[in-house]
Amino acid sequence: MIIHVSGTQGAGKTSFIKGICEAQPDLYIAYPDRLHFAKVETPVERQVAKMVKFYHELCDQKKYGEEHPGKIVIADRGFYDGIVYGRVFETLGWMTHEQVEAVEQIARLMVAVSEDTFSQLSVVLNPPLDVVLERLTKRWTEKGKKWREGETAYISEAHAEFNRLPSYFRGESILVLQQAKPVCELVENFNEWACTLQGHPDTQAYDAGIDELVAVK
């Protein structure tokens, strides 16, 4: 099983994943960033590249799970992040509606060809915007800015769109954590949610369904 952790920049995904795996190392394992792709700068090319990247990573995440039997793989980002950012780019005027739909179609075709699903289970981390901006400002002093992170409108719109992400789902396969809590408390919330899913006959039944997903605007 694979659980994807989504959220805007500065949401705390890396610390959250680390906290989950340290709390229950016999059950969870973090997917390592072991695939490398060329970086692109234009929004359209970036979206296409990201979707292809997420597909390659999904294939590799399954392989990684097979390499670690009995473990649940926790991964940083997935296809839903790509959907979110495509819609952010459209709102900001960086991509047209037709371009966004075309990129989503690329993702849909890749998944359909492999008879796969976009995500089995997902967690969205999206603390208050002021917390996100504060964390990013601190991170910039240590690691520098990533792609367009210095544009407040971009971060703000991404934050708002991640709050809308649950509407992409038709099941209860998503945990949304919006509070600025210590990592240990977020991990407790995650464990409580995970316990409610144990024994479900088919976790793939929780998948949002890409046809419904792309219809949500």
C-alpha cells in the first residue's frame, strides 16, 4: 500500500513523513527520492514533466513496497499535487484552461494504460497560510528559494487550492490536517485515521476516479 502526502510548500510534509516512520518503523517506510528528472522552468512544460515524474515514481513506489514486504510506503506528493498546481497555474494566468485539461488528460492516459489508480490513500497537510509563509521564509535562509516560492500570490493560491483538494475525492480516503500542530500531534491524528481504515476490503475503492476529479472545477 502507498499513502501520498500532499500539501503546499512549507506545509511540513518532510517532517510529517519522518515522524510517521519514526513512530512506527515496523509498519511505515518513507519512499526515498531516488529518481532524478531534468528541471524545467515554464509552467506548461513543468506541469507535463511533473505528471510524467509522478507516474514514474508511482511505478517505483510499488517496486519499493515489494522490496520491503509488510511495510506501507509513505510518499511525498503524487498525481493530486499535479492536479492542484495545474489549477493554480490556470487561476494565475500561467496556463490556459485547455492546457490544464490536456495535461490532466496525459495523467489520465498514463494511469489508464497501466490499469492503475491515482492514489489509494492520501493525506493533505495545509496549515494556516501565515504559518506556511513563516516556514518558507525561515527555510529560504538555509536552502534558498525553490521555483517561484517568493511570489506570495502563487503560494496563497496553492494554499487555497489544497483546501479544495478533498472535493476531488468521492470516498473517505483522505485525511486533511489544517492545524499548525507539533509533528507528534499530527502523527497521532494520522494514526487515528489509519486505524479506521484497517480491514477495509479494498482500499482502491477509495480512489477518487480521475473522470470525476477532472470535472471538479
